[in-house]
Amino acid sequence: MEQRTLYKKKTRQLDIIAYGIIYFCAFLSIIILVGIVGYISYRGIPYINLQFLTTESSALKGTTGIAGNIVNTLYIIILTLLIAIPLGVGSAIYLNEYARPGRLVRLIKFTTETLSGIPSVVFGLFGYVFFGTTLKLGYSLLTGSLTLTLIILPLITRNTQEALKAVPDSYRIGALGIGATKWYMIRTILLPSAMPGIIAGIILSVGRIVGESAALMFTAGSGHLLPKLGQYFEGLLKKILQPGGTLTIELFLSMEKAKYDTAFGIAFVLLVMVLGINVSTKYLLNKMNVDKKRK
Amino acid sequence: MNNSFSVIDNNQSKEKIERTANIIFAICAFFAVFAVFSISVYMIISGIPALYEVGIKEILFGTLWQPNAEVPSYGILYVILTSVVGTLMAVLISVPIGVGTAIFLAYAAPKPLVSIVKPAIELLAAIPSVIYGLIGIIILNPLMYKIELILFADTPDHQYTGGSNLLSAVIVLAVMILPTVINISESALKSVPEKFADASLALGATRIQTIFKVILPSAKSGIVTAIVLGVGRAVGEAMAITMVAGNNANLPLPFNSVRFLTTAVVAEMSYATDTHKRVLYTIGLILFAFIMIINLILNKVMKKGLKSGTKNSL
């Protein structure tokens, strides 16, 4: 007999199966992450020590160290940000505050999106041909940074735009209303209010730079030595025009040479960096949202 | 006098600053246009010569890749096929899992679980691709080798790859595009108006029925966007699969050692010269063309999504 009651709800078999599949999918994603992080830590941590982190590899002493690659990575991060932040933030300010909607803005938006879709190998080839050969910069940290600028530009532009959009219009009206010029308003009101969002974008870009490898192979090259300081530290500047491999490149090279211990050591260092970057971006974005709610 | 309190004078200098600021920001914004334009031009300029030198037919439809032989041969048909087949396989694996996880995050999971799974997926997206490659070599390849030994025990003419094959590369790619698929699908699912779900539930449908029959179809264009973005990432990935795929230009069968468009460039760029190098540029150009096509599709899909999105909210 068919029962018609609200209390004895029929559970559909299919629903249970569907729930099972959905939970399994999520479980799989987690397992992959835990597996990767766990395995890298398991293989990498035993290899981390002071010598590994603070010296350069020496065939003479038979020691391995990644200090040179860490310094190269820092060089690339700083150089790239120095070029990309003004460009990216400027572009976002233009798109958000100056430009009127139309063909032009659509073109800029389309190219910015295109830029974020181009694979890093293509950037690598372009950097090699344009910055390396045409501009005669060769394999150097500068070539690498210029190439990476193109990669992180969309990230910075997009995040700055989001942050600027989140600034309430009353701020703009208020500032302009008491006689501030546009640039003065941007400088003193908009940019400070949008700062957490902009910084979040910058940190995300640092993450991108740290993880990038294909674009750097043919542009920045693969040195692993620390910069020679020279008499007046001029060596630090000269290094910009010399080749140098970042951590990811060194990881790739040690993988090719089947030096897996070094590879896992570097992988662990990279993971820690990426994790730190992730957490700090989250913190900043949260802060921005809280600020927004308060307003 | 210099320190006059003239309103007009002050305004003029201010106006100058204003105009300069405007121009500088416009230049910054144009940099992206300029960059995409010059990348396109340079990729075409450096990619075309080899097509004439070797012959379009020989490059695009030749199957033999022997750049270092006495009579070099530069056929990249298998390389192109590998990129296409490998990408499609990776997407086929990744999309169901990704959409499933997105449903989990958007509708099925209790809050505390979401707050664990979501950061985990963000972290997954941030892991550098070389690390995926490392894991692939150390864990996936030996596993594939074991499977290979069992599967091909009876076929003596099989070329053993030691586990570096298309399947390994596909799995690595699938994992790498998973975060993209999950994130975009999740936001697509979340942007479906709540009243759709409410109406469906009120009519007596179960949550699962609502998710699969109401929410998923409404989020279709967003999920298509996720898939296209996933395809773009998979086509462009290089470092993670260079070591894992085996790197011989073979027909893309699961247990063959294969070479992708990206890995061909990465593997040989460092020592290639003359014609060989120019052919690598051509490969880069083909890759670039693929990505541009994907971008255009993406643009179309997103526009359509926006339109149907506004319709939904009406």
C-alpha cells in the first residue's frame, strides 16, 4: 500500500549516490593536496639545513646549497615588481578613474585578459627574441624580469581595479566637492583606501614569480652563484645584467640531473614560500572586506 | 612676484599636473595593448620563416621529427595531435571531478568542511608547476611502469617507456587544471539566483534534483567558461610535463612516450640552431594560435554568459 505521509519521506537511492560522488570529488581534491604537501615535506625536510640554505653549491667541497638561487629569485621578484607595479596600478587607475566606456577601454580590457591567457612558454620565446636578442640583453636577470612583467601585469591591474571599485563613491564626491583635483584625490584618498587590495595583488604576483619557470628558462638562464660584491658593491648592480636561475629553474635542472634530494629540498622551500604568500594574501583580502563592511 | 596668491596662476600649474597624470595613466593602460600587439608580431615574424624553409606541408603534416639527423625532418603532426589529445583527456578527467567539488563547495558541504576544502584548493593552485613535475616523476612514472609491464607482457614489440608516457602527463595536467575548473565553476554555481533553488525545493524536488536539474543548467555558461579556461591552461603547461611525458614525438597513445607543443620547445630550445631553432619558433607560433583561438572562444562564451546572466536576474 502506498503511504502518503509527510513524515515518512521517501529517500531516493539516486540522491544518496549523488551525494556520495560529490563528497568523493571533494575528498579527492583534498587527498591530492595533502599527498603532495606531505610527500614533499617527508622527502624535503631532512635535506634542509643551514648549509643548504646559506651557501652556493660547490663541486670542490662536494656540497649543495641554494643561496645563489634564493638571491636570484629575490632579484627577479624586486626587479619585476619595480617595473610592473607602476604600470599595472597606473593602468588600473586609468581604466577605473579616467577612461570613459567605449571601444578603447574594451580593447585594453581584452588585451589584458589575453595577456593573462598566454602560456609562459610563449612569453619565454618572446622574451628570448625581443628582450634577449633584439634589445641585446641576452640571458640576464633583467631579461627575465621584463618577461615576467608581462605575465604579472594583468594580475596587478585586475586586483587594483577591484580594490578601486571597492572604494565608495562618496569618497570621490567628497574629495572633489571640497576642491581637490583628480590626481590629488587619487593620491591621497583612493590609493590609500585601496591599498590592502593592491598589496594583495602584489603578493599574488610574487607567488606567480616564485612559481614561474618556463618563461625564465630562455630569458634569465640558469646560474646558481651568489653575486660577487666587488669593491663598492657594484657587483650587486652588475648582477642584473648577468644570467641567474631562480629556485624553480634549479629544481628543474636538478630533476634533469636526477639529483632528487636537492630537488625535494628546493621543492620544500618553494612550498613554504607559496604557503606564506597564500596566507598573507588571505589576511589582506579579509581585512579589505572587513573595512568595506564597516563603511 | 613668485609668492602671489593668484587663483588663476595656481590653477594653471595644477591643470598641467592633471593633464600629465591623465597621459601617464593612459600610457600605462596602453602598455597591455602594446605588449599583446608586439608579442603577436614577434611570434609571427619568427615563426613564419621555417614554414617556407621546410615547407608548410612537411612541417604540419609530417610525422617524423628528426631535427638532428643527417637529412633532418621536421614533421610535427604527432606533436600537435599529442597536445590536442592530451589536453582533451586531461579536461575529461578534470571537469567531472572539478564540477563535483564545486557543487560540494557551493551547495552540498557543511560550512566547516568548506572552510577546510576551499583554502586547500587555493593552495593547490599556487603550487609551482615544477613541483607537479617532480611528483609525477617520482610517484606517477614508476606506477605507470608497473602497469605497463603487466599490460604489455605479451607484446614483445612494445617500446617500454619506463612510465614516461601520455597517461602520466595527462594525469599531471588534470591535477594542475583542477583548481581553475573548481574555482570558476563554483562562482558560476553561486551566481545562480537563490530563488531558482527556492522555487525548485518548494515544488518538492530534493536538493540533489535541484542541483542537477535546476542549478547546473542555469550555470551552464559559467561551467563552459571553466572548461575553456582549463583547456587553455592545459595547452600551455610546459615544465610539469616535460620530464613526465617521455619526450619522443610519437602517436598519442596512452602508453607511448610523447611530446607536446610546449615540451618540444622547452626540451630543445637550449641547444637548437638554425633551421631547427626556427622550427621551434613555428611550434611556438602554433601554440600561440591555439591560445588565441581559445581566448576568442572564451570572450564569446563570457559575453553570452553575461547576457543570460542579466536575463536571469530579471
